[in-house]
Amino acid sequence: MFLNKRYGQASVAFLRAGRKREAAICDAYLLREKARSVSTITSEARIQAFVTAADAFATCAEDSPLKQVRERLTYYGIAGECYSEARKYKNAGDNYRMAEQYAAAARAYREGNNFDELAEVITQHGNALDRGLLERLKKVTQMYYFKVYPDDCLVFEYL
């Protein structure tokens, strides 16, 4: 049922089998489907629906066994996507970083004007970014810091 995207039915089946973690995963996918179906006209309801789905996926990632790294990374990535849809860019960036999707994290931080976090991604994971993207992000970040801290040249040494 899960593979056929019948998440509600799969969740019930997993609960009957005593597999709560798998049922929670089905519920998270169901929440994302519902969020996608919410009209864009009612943006506040859509935002809340995507935040709820993102929170569910983040919980699934945290509850994943440590040895199931791929599963954990997948759920953090989906949580990042849902937070991006909800325009919660700081949360999106944080989850993309947990998913080791550094380009997506950098874009989310940039979109949300979270320049401190963007600078961390640039300095810590710049080698994982496309060269062109890295240069554009460096330039934007430098301009931000120059505007905010015009007398502090040390900021540019790190970028």
C-alpha cells in the first residue's frame, strides 16, 4: 500500500502490526500530500499544512535508527522541501544541512536572508557547492556584511 501511495491505509496496517515508526512515516507522506492539495489562495492554511508536514518528516528523521543513514538523510531533505514551500527558509536550510544537501541549504538561507548560516555553509562546505553558485553566494554575503559591518574588514577573510 505504501508503494502505491495509499499512505492512510498503509498507516492503519502498520499500526495494526505494531510498527509505529512506519505508521508515522506514512502519516508524514500523507500530510505532505494534503499540504500540496491546499489551494494557494488560502496561503496561511497552505503554509501551516507544509509546516506540519515538515515537522512530521523531521521527527521521522530523528526517530530513524542511526545505522539507516540514507533514510535519515531522505527525511531531512523532504522536511527541508516542505519548510521551503512554507517559506520558513531558516528551518529549510537547517534541515537541508542535516540532509547534507549543502547547495539547497545555501539557497534557502539566501532566500531567507540568514547570512550568518549562509556564511557557515560557504566556509564549511564550499567545496560541495557548484563553483558558480559559490562565487555568487560569496559576493552576496560579502555585500551584506559590508553593509552591516562597514568598518570590520575581518569578516571578508573568512569568505
